[in-house]
Amino acid sequence: MSNTRREFLQSSAAMAVGMMGGAATALAAQSPAPKTPAGAPTPAQSAASSGSEAYVQIPKMKFGSVEVSRLVLGVNPLYGFSHFNTNFDDTMREWYTQDRVCEVLHRANSFGINAFNYVNAERAALDMARFRAEGGKMHLIIQVTARDDAAGLVRDLKPLALQRRGAEIDIAFVHGNMASEREWCKRARDMGVMVGVGTHRPEVIDMVEDQGWDIDFYSGCVYNRDRSEAEWRQVFNGRLLEMPDEIYLQSDPERMYKAMRQTRKPCFAFKVLAAGRINNKGIAQAFRTAYSSIKPNDGVYVGVFPKFKDEIKEDAEIVHGILTGA
């Protein structure tokens, strides 16, 4: 997600977080009955069909004082961050009404997915308030940007963890300013939550480990889409492709998986499906590669866009089969 798009949306979201209390609860109470997206029933429909539909349950991993599902719901599609182009961004944003965001969160819950990689974008705080008012439960692992008020997010959303967003970490790494991010992690620690570092660069994990930062976990993009223009030109022998922020090299994932295996701390791999670039026939193999390449106490973030098929069920059944041998 580009900094420009994130900053615009997050500046709009600040007011929503401040309204998290009574206003959000009132909105949840007044909202119309959810509309059903393709393949994703409303919570009421899911409950009614519980006798006929089998819900596999994603195995859990120990994470701090709780257990979270080893498949964590990603946030990007829910607020229009496709990592493809602006047309697809707009398509996601239009389709993902508040009704559908809440339906997807409930649908994920039904398969034992109990953690969400939340980001403070658009109306996210109001969506979460409604989901909780409807009885939904998610451990929040919040991506925190440079513009976010971390203390306010902790106060209003009661997250399990704060994760410094990869964009901020990677910019600091490139400019030799990691000391400021280490200080951010220290401040987050004082807020009484778990603290993590996100990145697109395996060498960031190596550095943080070597320096012994006081953090609890890492979140790593398995494709390094944050390379600089000079780095991309080196990769492509002086040439540069269009949209250099959205280039996915097949040789990248193993480098990130190796860094994750070399730390004892829990890690969450993300973009394991290359932001939707893996075709349908390759999805199961991409998940198998991810889980076979990380530790038993690691997990995966994955976003969904179930407009055309029930991606939550599909992903849950694939991952359940991989992790249980079923």
C-alpha cells in the first residue's frame, strides 16, 4: 500500500477512532440487516445452517498470553488496497460496505480465525465496533503508521498487539534511522501490549535480532516490494518496470522464510499469495510452501475478496488440511 494512499485514508480515520465509544455502538444498533456477498452468508444464516455446513477450525499457535489461529485475517482488501492498480482498489472499496466487512469478519470467526491484522483506515473503527456489538471476537494485531496515535488505538480498541508497519520500518532502514523505530517500540512496550516489527526486507529481521530489540514478534512480507528504484534497476540490469512498488519476484519468498526460521520469536508471513497474483491452481501450493517454510509457532496473514467465491472457506480448508494432515 503506498504511503500516499495510506496517509489520505488514515487522516480521515482519526475522527472515527475518537468516536469509537457511544457513537459507534449506536451505529451498530441502527445499521440495516447485512446484505449477503457471494459465498459469504450473514451471521444469522451461518448459525441457521450450522447443522448442514461443516466448519473446519484453523489450528492455533501460542502468542503471548493467548492462542491465535495460525491463519490471520488480513486487512488490505477490506479497505480497497489491492496492490494491483487504482481500478481494482476502487472495486474493492465499493464492494466492501460495512455490512460486508462485518460478514467477512464473522465468516472468518466461524472457521476458527480469531485474529485480525487491523489498520486504522477509513471507517475501520466503526466497522470493528459493529462487529463486536454483533458478538464477534477478534484479537487485533494493529499495524501502526507514522500518523497513528498508538496510545489512542490501545485505549479505544484494546488490541492484543501493536505492529510497526513495514513501510515505516523499511524507510528507516534504508535511511539509517532505525534508532528512532527502536524508540517507538520501547514506547509501545510501555502501553502494555505485545510489540512487533513489520518489514518487506529479510535483512531488517537480521538486524533487529542482532541488536536485541525488546519486541515480541515479526511480520514479514515474503515479496520485497519495497526495493528502491536503484535496487530494481540492479535486479533488471538497468531497466525499470512500470509500477515498481508492485513487482513480485519468485525468488524472494525463500529469503524471508529463512530469516523467519532463524529467529525464535513468532513470525507472521504475509502476501504469501503475491497479493492475488498466484492463480487458483497454485493457491494450495503457495500455502504449503509457506507453512512448511516457517516455524510451528508462526502464522500467516491473508486478505480475502469473496465477491466471486467463498475465499474464506477455501483458504481455511486448505490451511486446515496442511496443518492437520487431513
